Amino acid sequence: MEKVVHEERSLGIFEKYLTFWVMACIGLGILLGKFFSNIAITLDKISIYQVSIPIAICLFFMMYPIMVKIDFAEVIKAGKSPKPVMLTLIVNWCIKPFTMLAISTLFLGVLFKGWLPGIEIIKSGEQVELYRSYISGCILLGIAPCTAMVLVWGHLSEGNDGHTLVMVAINSLTMLFLYAPLGGWLLGVNKMPIPWQTILLSVLIYVGLPLFLGYYTRKWIFAKKGAEWFEEKFLHRLTPISISALLLTLVLLFSFKGKLIVQQPQTILLIAIPLFIQTCLIFGLTYLLAKWMKFPYKDAAPSALIGASNHFEVAIATSTVLFGLSSGASLATVVGVLIEVPVMLMLVKVCLKTKKHFK
């Protein structure tokens, strides 16, 4: 009984019911799109260099609370146990992006292509086949290693919280350097327009700026208020902001896509299938590699969960800036949000049930 209570406290109301909140935002967005269609369109037109200011504000507040939680001092300690770090980096950057491209192309570009017809005009004004736009959203998810919710998944799986924190910091730093070039290359493989300047700008705005401000905010609060005030007061008030900003962005996104969803609800399911397969594949592969490398369970579980989960905040931000709020790519990234919580909770249970097979 004590264990259950502890896990319930670890998963806050926003995180625990994230799938419900996302579904509610889908419904609200569809209603807004049907009865007040000009609201989202008007907001999206308030922009600078094709970057929507209202959406940029929402996306910034999705990212900033996540970055404030990161303790970069832990990165230095990672050298004492480099194997888990190397495994996670190899999976995140050398395996996961390419399996995502392969799986999403197989399902959305071949098997489901007949159910995903159409052409869309993306933000740059170019026309692309709709299925390619969905694949692009999957790609942007696949190259964004998780740095937020994975802290919850690692804790619920009774893993090594210190290792999870180290990987959160390292993932944030590596995204600054690898997200743009790898994303641009894979989008090119998918035959999508590659606005390199916009990709770099999105990484700087939605990863670099929150990372910089989060680091100095944390440093200043620790110096002025102390660690206890930071943990118990500041983070307690800040955490709901990230999810609230995410949900507001989803309302705007679905106010654009509401008509498509009403007419073709199977689109959500068709996109969810390759994302689900990819998540389970990467989890299983990383977990087995950790077992083969003789990791203790406390390192194996968070390593596998980090590999499986995605940083959907960055993916949504990038797809919105690159292709527009109404694009198929943005819709695909939202489907990633929709399945994140139930799938990851399932994998946490897999970890707990297989714990006895590790040291």
C-alpha cells in the first residue's frame, strides 16, 4: 500500500491525466474550429519571420519549466559510470531517428498511404503530399530525446534518479548541436522542404533560450532562496505552466485540424500505430542491450525509458515553426502526446515485472 501511495504522489494530476487533457483539448479545438474558425487564424498571423508570436510564447512556456529542473552539475559525475550514458546516446542519436524514419515510412508512406490522400500547402507556400507531412512529424518526434516526463517514468520504475537527471542534462545539450542537422537531413530524405535557417532558429528559441534562462534562474534562486525553497515552492508553482502551455497550443492546433478529424478520424489511429511500434521497439532494444551489458536494474530501466519516450514539446514547436500550426506534421507530433502517457505507463509496468531478471 505504501508503494502505491508513493507512485500516486510522484505522478501529478496534469501528468497522470495528460491523455484526458489532450482529448479535452481536441474536443475544444474542434468546436472552436467549427464555430470560431477565425480566432486561431488571426492569432497565427501575428508573426515575425514566419514565427507566430502567440504560439512562440506558448511554446516557450512549455520548455522553460522543464529546463529549470535540470542540474547540469550532475553531468560531471556521469564520467564515473559512462556505459549507461553511452548506451543512451547511441540509442537516441544513432538508432532511434532511423528506425522512426523507416517505420513511419513503411506504415504511412506504403501500407496506409491509400488512406492518407491529399496535398497540403505548408508554411513556406510549397505543396507536399499529406502522408509525407505526417512522416515529417514522426521524424521530429524521433530525433527529440525526452527531457521532461522521463523523470517521472524513471522514478515510477524505481530506477536510478541520478542517472535519469544526468541524461536529461546531456540530452538537452546534445539537442542544441544534433537536432537541427539530423532533422534537416532526415526531412530531406523524406523529400520535404528544408528551411535550414528556420530549423536553427527553432532550436535556439525553443531549446537554447529556455536552457540558458533555466540554468541562470536555477542558479539565482539557489543563491538567494536556497534549494529547499526551489524544490518545494518554485517548482510546485512552475510545473503546471508547462502542461498548460502545451494544452493551449493543442487547442489552437486542433481548431485548424478539426474539420479533418471529423471527416477522417482514422487518421489519428493510423499515425498512432507506427508511433506505438517505434516506442515499444526502442524500449525493448535498449532494455535488452542493457541486460547484455550487465547493467543493474536501476540503470537499465531509466535507460530504456529514456530511449522510448520523446520530447514532444520540442517536436511540436519545431513542426509549428517549420510547417505551420495547421500542418499534418504538427498533427503527427500531437498524436505523440496523445499516446505518450498510457504507453509509457505500460512500459513502466514491464520494467517492474522484469526487475527480478537484473542484478
